[in-house]
Amino acid sequence: MLKLQTPVTDNPCKVGISYKDKIMMLGSCFTDSIGKQLDDLGFDVMVNPFGTLYNPVSILNSVKRLISGEDFHEDECVQIGAGDERWCSFSHHTSYACSSREAFLTLANSRLQSAREHFMRCNKVIITLGTSWCFRHIHSGMTVSNCLKHLPSEFARYRLSVSEVSEALRLMTGLGNGLVECAPKQFIFTVSPIRHFKDGAHGNQISKSTLLLGIEEFLEGCPVDLSMDPFYPADYFPAYEIVMDELRDYRFYSEDMCHPSDQTVNYIRERFLNWALPASEHEMLQENIRRHKHNSHRII
């Protein structure tokens, strides 16, 4: 038979997910897409409580905030630039922006406290890395989650090295260990197939390659606790590779030619759950898929 694809073979799953798990998902807008589908299919999941996050340092900072639970304060409020008079913070995506400082702080802190409760009790964390490029706010020294339409001159743009990516992952997986109130967590990492073409094709590949090498370096150094038969702290799912190699065609992208199409997101979700979900729960998954399709087509 004529071969028209180069199938991506998944390594055996070491860290799966179950309907019994409490899951937190953090990362790029690919996290938003897959996370919404998992929520629709009945998983106990919380997705991006600070909004979309792109680089490993911003994700690490968000994990630190979830563990500390420290409220956002007025001195962290930032007015969006480019004539947008709403308020947000450099720790949030603009989807959190509000018309006043007070409204933003009420929203941000309410979401933070519910997210912290979920994070402290969750046992699985799924993180999607989007880019190794970061923006450091020159005045504060903070690596921001979003530049909020401020002038480029306010930021220093830099790219993380492979070792810096690996170290960020090491820190975020280690946070909370030893805290009585924090449940032990296993992590699943993936790299977003969304293409960041503002850097050009070559720049996008350099960025994604840095993330892939950083994850690989981190996983190679992960200790395995054989006393827990065995306990793997982290695993990797090849979403990026599946889209780049197995779905190598522009028909699998949306009109901007950078974001995966709905069909592609559905395919990745199917591949991920086939890889991560135990066989004993596939019947429950199929029932939830049927129920969701039925409810989605109801005429109200």
C-alpha cells in the first residue's frame, strides 16, 4: 500500500490521566483548546487561571503564585497600552482586563484563590510550552506573561537557553514538595504546535527546538521512585511532532496558517487520551463523548 504519512509513534505512557484525577492545565492557547475538550468530556480540570501563558518562566512564576496564594495588589495593576484604558497585570493575559483596578483585582484574586485550592489538591499537571522567547520588563525586572500592548522599548527580549528551560521545569515540578497541604503531583509536558511566525520560520524552529531539548534534558535527570512501583514525576506527549510530521499539510491549520484547525485539535485530543487514559476508562470516555455530542446538538 502507498504510504502517505510518517506516523509518530508514542513512547509508552508513564504518567497518564484518569477520571479519578484532579488536573491543572497551564500554558499556551493550545492548552485552552485541549483543556476545554477535557472539561466537556467530564474530567476534573482547571485551565489557565491566569489566562494563556507562553514561556516556561511565566508558567513557573504562575506555579509559584498558586502555591503562595498571595493576593494581587494595586501596585501590580497595569493599564493596557495602545489607547486601551482597561487594567490588567503583567502576570495575566489580556482576557482578564477590566475597566478599573478594583474590578481587575476582584476578578484576579477570586480566580487565584479558587485556582490555588484546585492546584494544591490536584495530582496531575499538564503544561504546554509555546515559546522559549521571553520579555523582561526593564523597570521592574519581571519576565512578563503578556506585554499588554506596551511599547517595545519598555522590555528586553531574550531567549531562554536549553539549560534554562530545563531548570524552569525542575523548579516548577519541585515546588510544593514537602508541603503538607500540597498533594504529590505528576507532570505531563508538551510543546504547542502553534507556529510563532513573528520570528520567521527559522526563529520559530529555534524556539521550539530549545523547548524540546530543555524538556528532554529535564526528563533525563528525573529520578524514579521505585518504592512507589515505580513513580515517574514527569512525562512527555509529542503533540508538536504529530502535527509537524503526521499532519504535514496546511489543511490541518486554521486560516492564519499558524493555529491548528478544530479538526487537528480533535485529533490531538484523541491521540492524547488514547495514550494517557487507562483502557478500563475508555468505555466511560466514549459514553461522555456521545453525551456531549447529544447535548451540543440539542435545540433549545
